[in-house]
Amino acid sequence: MTVRITWTEASARRIERQFLATSAEPGVPVAEVVATMLGAHAQVLSAAELSVGVRTEGRTRADVRAALWEDRSLVKTHGPRGTVHLLPTAELPLWCAALPAVPAGSVFASDVRVTEEQAGQIVAAIGDALDGVCLTVDELSEEVVARTGAWAGDLVMPAFQTLWPRWRQVLHRAGWAGALCFGPNRGRKVTYTRPPHFDPLPADDAVRTLVRSYLHAYGPATPAWFAKWLAAPGGWSSALFGRMTEAGEIEEVDFEGTAAWVVAGDTEVPGDGDGGRDPDRGRDRDRDRMRGVRLLPYFDAYGIAAQPRELLFPGAAYQRALAGGQAGNFPLLLVDGVVAGVWHQRRRGRRTTVTVEPLRRLTARQERELGERVEQVGEVLEAEAELVVGEVTVGPHA
């Protein structure tokens, strides 16, 4: 008999596994929190710091930066979808085996693209150039061209109303190969370096591990949702889920009338205890675990990975908090497990003004909790935070 999991049950277990029901205690390593999220989006580092900070008790951006630049338990590199993420350094053998195994095409015109042989030369040159040093992108460009040839430096890659050298189209692949990661900024300039050397896992093992990790964190999920999260071809994802189902690694469940998957045996929801279910009492427990107000920053992992979007972003939230259906472009106000508004913070020195735009009326309890969450944002960012309830007038990803 197929197990049925409701939206309320799925949300309760996702929130609990994301440290959004109960914050991680101070003794939990920052890297462990990032691991539960399957990476923290870090195109803007302050957003990644907030993603980690709102899941922890008493942690600030300084703790995240210490994990990144001092004890090196985190690495800033290219992760899922080729975007910049914080990932646990200990998990690089997994990520750097799984991500290159995902089929991908090129978005560039034929006269811009590099061949697979050229891509391999560029990645090798990047790894050699960055071994033991930190270089700016211009310094790295000189090294890559010197090691490969003038063709790598041709200004043919369209980017931000200008043209970049040809080699930069495979920059993310160097991250996936473990040849490159970000180093500390040099003034306002980004630098790159090479992470510690490691041996990647076998590619097939890594991909299967990634599926299981995704389903543990964000399941039940369909192959299409996994493909969207990873920017992978839908057919490839469906075939992968089929093979893993046949092997008994994952199992199908009924998720609000849709066939979805979880890790084999992982059908328990918060409050199940010995696995038996009292439907009415279980629903009450799940609602209790979901109940509460949370503020999630730009491109927070929960808003990106949790599906289906129409249930996570109900009613007006689907239009207001998404940009053409794409998640991540607005920081999210989460109320009782669903998106109920957007917010924006503007910092001036040691003070930051947090403007929150609720899309529904908040209860007195929720208003008090919102004030506490705004204080938490200030603590994470090491600033004094002021709450303003009103319209957020900035556009997506402002």
C-alpha cells in the first residue's frame, strides 16, 4: 500500500530538518547546518550568512566567515545550477563528482563555445595557476592564457553589457572539478584559490547520494522538482529515479495526489514516534511544528528547493514573492510554513532597517514573533535592526 504524505506533514518535516522549527544549538558546527540545506546560496555573501544565522542559536556572520576563511570547514565555490554556494569542505568529494556528471549543454553560440578538449585544458590551467595562491580574475586570466593559448583570452563571451574572455565560460566547471574556489577579497576585488586536494567519489555513487540527500531534506519530491533544483534534464532525472526505485534506494509515495519519492523507509513525519499514525493528532502536531514566523533571505535554500511552488507560495504570494515563477529574487516572510510576504533590509553603518510587507493580517502573537525575527536578523548581521511594516518598494534581487 502506497504511503500518503500531506502538504502539512511534508512541510513539518522539511522545516524540522532545516533547523527552521528549532534552531541549531551553539555547539552544532556551521558546516553541519549548511550540509542540511544542501548548500547556502552565496552570490551575495551576506545572504548566505543570514541563511545560516537564522537557523542557529546565537551565531553571527562572524561565525560563518570564521568557518569559511579560518578553520576552512566551509568553501565558497560553484554549486548546484553552477551558482555560487557555501558548501562543507568535507563534502567536496561528493559535490565535485556529482555535479560534473549532470548532463548540460552550452548556452553560447558556436563561435564562442570551447570544445571538451579545450575545456579540459582550461580547468587544468586554472588548477595549476591557483595552487597555493590567491589571484584576482584578471591575474588568473593572464595565467590561463599563458598556459593554454591566446584563443582562451579572446573577448567573445557576452556578460553584463561587455565581453569576457572565452575561458570564463567554464569557470563553474573548474569549481566542480575542485580546481577552483573563492579566496578572501583583496580590497573590493574577488580572488580565487584552489581548495584542498581530494579524491572525488565515483560519479554514479555521488549522484545517487545527492538524490538521497535532496529527498531527505526536501522530499517528497518528483524527478521534475529534483531536475529543476539541479538545472538537470528532466529525462535524465526521471531515468535516475527509475533506476534508484528498482534498486530499492528510494520509494514512491502519494503526496497530495501526486506520485513523489522519498528515501526508502523515510516515510515518518514529525510526531510519529514509533511510526504509528493518528491522523487527527498527527495533523495537529504537524501544524504546531510549522506554526511560527521566519525571515528567509534572498535565494534561501528552502524557498528554492521546496516544492510544489503553488503550495509554498499560496494565493497572492505566487505573484508577489516570485519573479516570473522563479524563487529567490525576494527575501521571504514565512508564516506557519508558507510564504506570507516579502521583506528587504537596508543597512546604514551599524543600523539596518528591515521593511516587511505581509500579504495577510498577522495575529498579535505573529507580530511579536516578527519583531523577534527582525532582532535576529540584526544580531546575525551584527547591526541594530529596526522593523518597519509596509510596502517593499524595491524590485527583485535589489
